Amino acid sequence: MPVIDPRVFDVYVVACGFLGEAAVFALGDGALRVVLGEMDLTVQAHDGGLLAARFAADGRSILTSGDDGRVVRTDAMGAAETLFEKKGKWLDQLAEGPQGAIATAAGRTAWVRLADGTVKEFAHDKAVGGVAFLPKGLRLAVATTDKAMLHWVNASGAPVDLPWKGAHTGVTASPDGRFLVTTMQEPALHGWRIDDMKHMRMTGYPQKVKSISWSAKGRFLATAGANAAILWPFFSKDGPMGKAPLELGPRDRIVSAVACHPSEDVVAIGFDDGMIMAVRFGDSAEVLLRQADGAPISALAWDAAGVRIAFGAESGAAGVVDIRR
Amino acid sequence: MTSPVSSAIPVTVLTGYLGAGKTTLLNRILSEDHGKKYAVIVNEFGEVGIDNDLVVDTDEEIFEMNNGCICCTVRGDLIRILEGLMKRKGRFDAVIIETTGLADPAPVAQTFFMDDDVRAKTRLDAIVTVVDAKNLLARIDDSPEAEDQVAFADVILLNKIDLVSAEEKDRVRAEILAINPEARIVETERCAVDLGEVLDRGAFDLDRILLVEPEFLKSDHHHHDESVKSISLEAGDMQPEPFFAWINQATQEQGPNIRRMKGIIAFENDPERYVVQGVHMIVEGDHQREWKPGEERRTRLVFIGRDLDFAALKAGFDACRAA
């Protein structure tokens, strides 16, 4: 079994990842822990709970939002900068977009902050369940009740509605920008091909899908919420329409977190009993990375080189797995 | 490693019509020295003046489930906020949700049955409804929400008791019991109540239903609204298979008219008490504990709702009795 460098934080791990060589853990009490060997740095990013976190695409900083109404960018040295503030709001949605834009949301309102500090506000009739950017241009995707929406951030064009009945609680765009996928209050995903609004229903989950991850080049969308990682194929023109998904690492427990390898066809799978394994797409070969300890895995991420995996659990158990050793 | 049951955070839902005294009660809970910390979820349009460092404002957001059942609504905003609060476990001991005066309690209660995450991590401790002794009868006449709030309650704070005569008070009590004979009524002035009567009640005050004699069986008072609002069914041992088949069918058929259902069931050859509870069409059950030595093995099932078909429910229930 690969070597684990274990950490104990005693606080819910909201997200984890890497800034350069250092592993970073975003904790429910508003703190970030930056660890590398003997180094263990604590940055109190939020005055209160930390609700969402995203690692910047350039791998140099982490964005977090919290119930203190702030979005904060923190780098590997622990330097923190407040990018956005809405006092009294629970900012529980977060996305990073092209051209240094960030998006966040609370209740029925979404905000985009551009690199120059300009803030654009997007009001909705119903709660904003999730925000994401399309990879090109500056378009904000929003999940809300009975539809997803695409807003133009800079242009004044009317937003595009992508209707589908039900409460949409999260949203992601495929890396090539052709597909939009939402997670729902029901145990299902819904997708649209943006060009022609063609629908994709992705159902059959026993539980809500709360963790998703695009594989290298966006070939598959890996999802939690079932007793195996469910990977929907997106490499063909029609996406997953009419195709069966891969089911990797089947067990009698529910998958609570997934993270695809940055370059290989491999997915790391965290279960609701704390077990973690890595599974190869082609032959379903499994490697056990961590034994079960009873606490659900809540965060999982590869480093850029694809040789280390950071993980965190609801119990605060965390660590880094090095698969080279 | 802790089991989900023992670590589940208790949640108290506080309802009541505008002006009944909800905020007074809330402030009392938050200011009294009881050594406990509460996270409080309030509505932006609710009454103001709450002093606590863990207050969350929310907009009511009703999610309809996509399964074609009109009863199956949950509060999306609560799911989201409770999910956020669970990341800060340890900062607080319990959660209080204050609803607006006009809120239908059903989606709030259903959230605790229907959402997997909420169900795994929290426990609906009790629905507490504050009513104004002076104005309740008028409110029930002119707004269905006021009646719903009484029907859903585990505990009713009959507040402003100093403002009514003994006679008026009796009329209000009779009306409350006609709607919800299982509720525990606590009389208060300015919501002055021993908080132990309101908080951490556990299991929906479920044991009470074995103790209470339904008021409508004892008295012959008649209210202007003749529709059947509550039904209490009793038996000894029951047969499990017919019972589960019947309760599922009955709640599907009468679900829209059932506000709440709760019961303790003695199944034949089963040493443990089985408890069931439900909201509209949703039913949930589990073993609770062993019957104690000397404890009478008695089945009691209560439906609270409107226009309930008493004959059908009783016939179906009786058909499940053990020989």
C-alpha cells in the first residue's frame, strides 16, 4: 500500500489540494492548513465558517468563501487577500473563470468580480444552487430552480435559459465548453448540449451527487452518490446520450468523493467509510490507498504531476498519499 | 467512531402566527444561562431583534420533488444552510429554525424525512408553536396556516394567558385539542417557560401518545368545523406484514389530508417497540427500545389532519391486529 502522511485536524475538511509542493486543507472553521513535511502553517482565512473552496487553475492560490461574507485568495506562503465582501451573506458557492474572474453566490443572487475589481450582480427569482464559468468567453452558468442559465458577464445580451424541471443544486461546464451539467436535489444529474439544448438525463443514483470531477481532456465526468464511481462518457459528439457509464470500484458503501487523475485515465475514489482507492478506467484495476476508518471522505485531490493525493474527511482526519513510494 | 444517531444535531422548529410571541421566546432561549449554544435560522422577513453570533438569514425556498407528488416539498434553503452548519460542528449544540408567521410547516418537517443528508446529520427534536390566547380563534377562522401550525405542533405555547378570562382560555384549549389532541399545551405569559419544556424533548415527545386520552373521545363538544381532524387508533399486538402494507397504502391514499402521523407499534413476537412517524405521504419507522418488564404491550397510532376517513382507517388498522 502507498505511504500516507496522516494529519488530524478535528474539523470538517471542506476541500484540499496542492499549491506547488505544499498540501492545503480548507477547514470548516475558516482555517487553511498548509503542510509540507515538518511545515504546518495555519491561516485563518475566514472569521467564521468556510463554506466553499476552489484551487486556482494556475496552481498558485486557493479561493475560499465563508459565512463571514468574504471571498479570500490565499497563496502558498499564507498571504491572504479579500477579493469580495457582502456583509451578512453566506457565500456558499464559488467558481474561478477565465481572465481572472471569480463568481460567488448567496441566496438568490450571484456576483462576478472581474480581475480589475469591477463587480456585476445577477439576481434570480429562485435560489442559486451553483455557479460555474464556461471555459471560453466570459459566460456565467447558474443552477437554479427548474432551469440552468447562461449569463453574459460583460455583454448586455439576454441570459439563455436551459429549462429542466426540478431543483438544480450545482453546475459544471465540460472543459471543451460543449456541455453543461447540473447536480439536482433528486439523486440525478441533468445535462444539456449547449449548441442545440439537447437533454441528457443521468439517473439511477441511490443518493444525491455531491462530488464530481472531469477526467483528463474532459473525456469522462466522474461522479459520487452511488456504490461505485459512476463515469459518464463525454468524448463523443452526443456526450453520454444512449451510452452506459463506467462503474468503477464497486463496494457495499457509498462513494462520497471523486477526483480524476490530471493526465491518466485513473480516478481516486473516496467512500463514506473513509476508504480510498484508485481505479484505472480501461481494466477497472484497483489500488487500495487508505483503509476505512468510519468517517466519510469529504475532499480528495491530485497534485499537478499526478503522483500525490490529498484527502480529508468529515471527522477532520486528513493526509497525503504518495503513490511513488 | 461515533454512530450517526448519537452525533445527530437536535433541531427545534419554532412556528407561530405574527405577533404570537415567537421572537420573545427565541430571545429567551438565547439569553438564558443554560450553557448551550444554538445556531438560529431566521427568515429575513421575520420579526427582528435577535442577539446571537450564529444567526443565519434565509429566504424560504420550497423545492418540489420531481416525483409527481404534490405533498413532497422540502425547504431547499434549509438543506443548504444545515449542510453549511454541519461543517462547523462543535461550535453549537443545537439548531433552532424560526419560520415566518405565514409558513406552512409541512415542507420544513418533510425536509427532515426526505433529504438524506439532513436526515443523517440532524434530528427533528420538536415542532413548537407559539399561539396567542387572545387571538387564536379568530386566526384559525381566517387563515389555514394558523390551523396548520397547531396541527403540526408537538408543543404548543399558549401565550398571553394573562389577557384572557378562564372561560376564553378553556375555549382556546378545546379548539387546540380538537385540531391536535396529542400536543402538549404549556400556558405562558410573555413566553416565560422552563426551557426544558420546549427544548431537547427527543423523539417528537413520542411517548406521550401512549399516555394521552384523546380529548374528543371524552367530551362531546362540537366545533363549527365538523371535518375529522384527528384519529387515534389502539390495539394490542399487530402483524407486521399486513401493517406495513396497510400504512403505506393508507398514507398514499389519504396523504394530502394527513398532516402528521405518529405511533408506537407492538408487533407480535417482537421484543422491541416500533415507532412510526410521518408527514403527508412520507412514513418512516424504526425500532426504538425493548418493551420494559411489566410494560403493557399497547399499539397506538394517531393521525392528525383534515377530512380524514375514520371508518376506512379504522377498518384497515383493525385488519392488521394479531389474532
